[in-house]
Amino acid sequence: MSNERTPLITSGVCGLSVTAAACGMAPDTAPDPGPGTPSKDPRKLNTFFGVMVPTILSMFSIVLFLRTGFVVGHAGLLQGLLMVVVAYTIISLTILSICAISTNGAIQGGGAYYMISRSLGPEFGGSIGLMFFLAKVFACGEYVLGLVEAILDVFGSDPESPVSEAIRVLPQGYCSVAVKPRDFIITHQGSGNQTLRYNASYTGFSATTLRNNLGSGYSLDYSTNSVMSFATVFAVMFTSCTGIMAGANMSGELKTPSVSIPKGTIVAVLYTFTVYVLLFILVSATCDRTLLIQDYGFLQRINIWPPFVTIGIYCASLSAAMCAMIGASRILHALALDHLFGLPLAPAAITSSSGNPWVAVLYTWGLAQCVVFAGQLNAVAGLVTVFYLLAYAAVDLACLALEWASAPNFRPTFQLFSWHTCLLGILSCLVMMFVINPVYSSGSIVLLLLLLLFLHYRSPTSSWGYISQALIFHQVRKYLLMLDVRKEHVKFWRPQVLLMVANPRSSCQLILFVNQLKKGGLYVLGHVQLGDLDTLPSDPVQQQYNFWLSLVDKLGVKAFVDLTLSPSVRQGTQHLLRITGLGGMKPNMLILGFYDSCTPEDYFLQDAAFCDSSIGRSSEGEYNFGVDLPSLQAHFPPVRHIESPRWLSPEEYVGIISDAIKMNKNVCLGRYFFQLEGEGKDSKVDGSERTIDVWPLNLLQPGSRDYQDVCSLFLLQMACVLNMSNKWRHARMRIFLNVETESSDQGWVVNEETFRELLRKLRIRASIRIVPWDSVVQHHAQPDREHSAEQMQTLSEGFLSAVNCMLMEHSSQAAVRFLYLPRPPAQRSQAQQYVGQLEAVTNGLGPTLLIHGVTPVTYTDL
């Protein structure tokens, strides 16, 4: 994907800009000319020749000579002036946007496409760019049709005359002022070889003629044989307003573009507006309606020297047609250089040795020839107007987005605009589109949406900068300020997860699983880089973000990434728990991988997305932010071998758990998740074959029979959250209640009914399984009363083995298990014992999540 300074063209034909940056030079620097070499300064045009002349010539198209009578004759003077006012109001609002964008930086080749794509991104810019190209193609065809009409009017044979005049030798068909009053007979070929005659007159200045031409008189258009209306006449008239961007496109050749573009464009528009208004009034006061409606070339009849009009028609038609064709080819060339549409437009990027995109010109010429086959200028005018209005609406949208984003670098020197003018310009363009032709308007919008979808699914990532990112930042900041942590309520609680990852190669399955567990909450991947910034020349963490973000893209998870540099993993985790997130979006849960002696597996060797064979699958020209697949694989180190030293000791691992609990964070430990399959983004698993097992009792403390403490309820909530995710929606959830059936106390029966009632209030759909564990409890030694409460009880290997066997017996076929995580010991010396107990209980179980909850998360009221 080309960047913002990609050289697009090397010539400045018809108002297309050539900037110094496009030639590989900085705008303010140029090579010193050698002796005898003339200086070639690309910025040499002033306001008059650089902006006013191109804009006026583009706006004085064929409409001025061949459709003035058409507009005034059908619409009348009052509605004709109304059309002019409406049209110029619409383009004036767009001009304000053009001036704002163009004075915020130099515009390169491509005109409106360059403005929109560099403001709204490749999807919207490419879609509108292609439609703007089609608009110019149709405009080129329209101007050629106008030229043909003029040629036939001068040289075409008269069907009423048996002998043709010397110069009127061409067969008929479609492929002012100091003159005395006179009458004309106008003839047209009707249906069935019938000749239609009309008596028309040029009255000179007459109040009666002016009064008769004030109102509308919509009738049959002799060129299309269809009855005209306000919308159809306005569509033809608006084509005279489609040249307003000619001056803005010259920014690269202007001495002072920030001054010339606003001044020249506005003066040109005021000048053409004045000319059209005066011409409408003069025509209404001197020509009767029949002359205006039945002869679109009437200016030749009433001019003091008819060749004046003929010369004007030929010059306007040829210059406008060539300008539209060359401009369209430059837009197509810019689209091809940006690789937005792939192979179909790839040849359009070919240029000659002088930089002329001749292939794009051939593309445009071929399409313009197809438009000429339409045969009638008025039939093409509606489509041209709709396409131009859509492009103008997009320019207004680009300016509106830049204004709403409030980016510090958007500071145009032209200040006579606001978001109100941009929004009004968008609405007026869209309304007039549907007034002119609802069918064409609907079709153009559908085409735009299809192009948007096509470019979106091709995912053309660019380095142009995205206005969407600025708008999202603006809105997110506003809503984060509104997200008041003091207004939090338990019934709206959701998990906000910080998952600590040592090496993604061995943690991808856990990353994918937690993505299902977040329930629309915050999800952050945290990593601690060991080191001391005092001993390093620069921060090594900043260079790693792109690799981690590319990993997130590869896995397809909705997660943020937060990295830190710290002398120890424990201290770094504390940092992340404190500073990760913003405002009301901060982690309330810490998830860690399990600390054991298992040799981790390398997920990168198992997933096809990380294999070398998938390198060529990305779309051509896709921008990967400097991280391709080989560099991504090389960045993350190989998985740890069994003999490799560990960065984390058991004491530090248990200390991290204790720190999180002290900071009022819920803690989860995930083990054996490398065995979990079907969590990838391309997986079709819906959970119908899966089972979620929940053990809400603290299995390491048999004396605890409270199933409704905070930790047990948190366990149930997390299992329910998983059951609501896409890949687990149809999974069966089972809750196991451990009871001592042989004891004299039969309160477990009452507890079971109480627990069932609790599940009903919490709207948790699960089956309850009663598990007698008298045989397990008998291995449990009674706690020594001499030991302090802070000391962890020593559990026998027989008890731990019995608990593990019980879990294996009842939950061996489960897809995932939720177990109660006991509070870690306060004494550092017991950390190894604590980890050993957890390892023994979960040995060989399969994917297991040990959870310790510290915050209330369930609510039974509305």
C-alpha cells in the first residue's frame, strides 16, 4: 500500500496537482539549477491562472451554450433562478469543505479521491474514488454528446429543404445580442416520418415576453421525447456546477495555495453565478418560450455573428470533455497505485517514460465511448449529477469527520466553515440526489455500499492514518469520563480480565479460552519484561507492542496489550494490576497460568495460521505494520525445556496471588488448557458436545460446608458467563455438591434444597449432582489447634490423592472444570507446599480453572 506521499503523476493537465513531494523532494527544497539550466519551480501559478481560470472554464461547460434555453423555457425564470440558487448553495457548502481540507496540506493527484481516502480511509475513499471516476467518465460522454448536438445543428441537413445548403450536408440524428426582433420556423422530425413545425420569435427586450416566461411550462423534450419536470431540468442544470474542484487540485502548482484556493474558488463561483443569473434574465426578456424549448441552440439564431456561439460551443465542449477524461484517468491511476481493487485496475498504474498514465487514459476513453452510445445529453445528465452529488457529500463528510475528531493537526488556514456547514452540505446533497432521480440515487448508494463491503473484506490496511481512529478516541474519552466507578452496581458487573502471559507459544489456548470468558468486558494481555531501565539505553518494551498486537490479530481475540519492564515478575504484575485500564475500565480479575513441572507445548507449530505455508495467504499489498509472520515467530522465544531455568519461583508465584487478593482482585489459575480444542476463531464448535463441571466447595477444607460464600458464588457466576459465550452456549453445566452422608448430621439434605432455590433465583440452568465423599474426608487430618490461623494446614498425600481420584471419577469427561482456589498462605515458607497441594489435586484432570473470588457478583433482584 502506498503511503501519503506516493508519486501519482508527473504532469499537471487540467487542474491535477503536482507537488514537490510527489517528485521525491520536500515542498520547500529544490535542486540548484546548474549553469545554463533554467530553473523549474513547480509552484509558479497565481490565483487567477491557477484557480480562477480552471474553475471558470470547468463550470462554463456545454450547459451555458446549449441548455440555457432548455432550463428557462421549461422551468421559467423564477424556478430557473431558484435552481441556480439551490445548486450554488449546495456547491458553496462543499466549497467551504474543499477549502478547509485543501488548506490543511497539499493535495496530490486524484483530487476528490485523494481528499476522501486520506481523510476517511481506504474503504470509503476507494469506493467514492471509483464512483467519482465514473462521474467524470459520464461527464466526458455528456460533453461529447453536446458537441455532436452542436455540430449537427450547424452542419446537419434540414429535413424541410429538398436541396441542402452548402455546409448543411450531414444527415440529421444524434450518434447575444444587438439583433432586431425576428421570427423563426423550427422543425423537428416526429414519429412516423412526421415533420413538426413551430413558430418562434425573438422579440428583443419586452416586458410581455418577460412576464410570459416567469412561470414554468414543463413540456415534451424533443431530444428525449419525455415530459420534463423540475427534477429532470435541475439535473441538467447542475452539470454546470461540477467543476468546482479544478482549482483545489492545482494546490501543488500554486505559489500560495492557502490563499489562492479559497480566494480563487470563491471568486470563480461568484463570477459564474452572476453570469448565469444575468443570462437567464436576458433570455427570459427577449425570447419567447417556444424558441427556448424547441431550439436548444437558439443562441446562434439571435447572435450578431453566429460563429461566436459555434466557437464557444466547440471550445467549451472539447475542453470540458478532455478535462473530464484526463481527470478521470488520473483518479483511476491513483486508485491503481494504491492497490485498492487488485488485478482489475493493476494495468492502470502503467505510465509512459514521461509519467503519463496512458493505460488509464485508454480505460477512460473506452468507458466514455460506451456513454456516448446513450445518444441523448439530457438522459446522461441525471446520472452525472447524482454521482457528483454523492462525491460532494463525501467531501463534506470528510471535512465533518476531521472537525468532529478535533485532531490537533487539523488546523486549516481557511476558517470560514464549521461542522454545521459540513452537515448541511451532506444533507442538501443527499436530498437533491433523490429529488433528481430516486432510482439513480438508490442505485448509486447500493453501488457505494457494495464497494465498501468489497474493500472492507479485502482489508486494505494503509499507513495514511485513519479518521475513524481519531473519532473513536474522541468518543471513547468522552464516555470513559462518563463511566463513573462510584456508580458501579453488582447487577451490571462483568469480568474485566488481566491475563499474564510469559510466552504466547505455550499460552495461546488459554488466551483463546479467556476471550470466551470475558463477556464483553475488558481483556488485557499482560507481560513482564525483566530488566532495569537504568542499565539500558532505551526502553525495550516499546518495540514489542507491534508483535503482541499482531499476535492478537492472528488469534482473533478482542484484547488489549499492556507490557512493562520490571526487575521481577511479581513487581511487574503489581504495576500492571494498578495501572492497566482507565477510569471505570480496569481489571477486576487476574488470570495466571499454572505453576507446575510440565513441559509446555508450542502452539505455533500446531496452528496453520502460524505456519510458513500461510505466508502467501494475505492479500497483496496488505500493510502489516512492519510485522510479517517470520518476524512474529522469531520474536517470541522457544518454549521452555524441562531443564531450562525458570524465571519465577514458587514463592514469587504465590506472592503474586496474595498481592492480587490484597488489591481486591479476583484470581484464577488455569491448568492443562493446552489440551482444549475448538477455541480458534475459525472453529465451528457450539458447545453441544461439551460439559462444564463446577465444584463450588473448598475441597481442601472439608469442614467448610458453605456453598453461598463469596468465592463459591463467584465460581458459579464465572461458569455461567462461560456458558453464555458463543462456543459454549449449548454446553451442559453440572454442579457437584459434596456431602457426608454417613455423619449423624443430615443437614446436607436441607442444604441441597437451599442450593437449588439459590440457583433458581440466580437463573442458572444446571444439573446438580450429589457426591458422597465420606471416604475422602476420612483421610483428612483434624487441624491442630495449637497452630495459628495464619499457618496453612498440612494435608496428607492420601487425602490429596483421594480428592484427585474423586474429581477424576466424576469430571474426567468434562471439557473444563471450575474448582475453588483456597486462599494462599501468609507465610512465604509455605508457598511450595501450597503449590504442591494444588498440583496434586488437579493432576491429570484436563482443562481446569481454579478460582478465588473476593467481590460479590450475584444479584437476585431486578
